[in-house]
Amino acid sequence: MSDQAKPRPQVPDGQSRFVVTRQKQPNEKGFVGYDVIWEQFQKEVPYQTPKRP
């Protein structure tokens, strides 16, 4: 058995309506993680004080 880790296959970016996942580069231990990028789906409106009667 060899002590070298197998190279991980390159995974294409995963895309859905509001989320994109990208594969990270392997670290020194061989762990491959993923970046999760969220797009905003709610619009923020600046607060305005209500009118006084």
C-alpha cells in the first residue's frame, strides 16, 4: 500500500437559483472543501420613521 493520497477529481461548480458551490484546492492533509456563495434574495429597504398624526 502506498501512503500517497489519491488525487481528487475536479468537480464542476454547482449552481442553483440562489447558491453556487465551488470546490477548494486540497490542503496539506488532502482534505478538499467547498465554498458556498449565497446570492441575496431579499431586498433591504432603508427604515423611514412613520408620520405622526
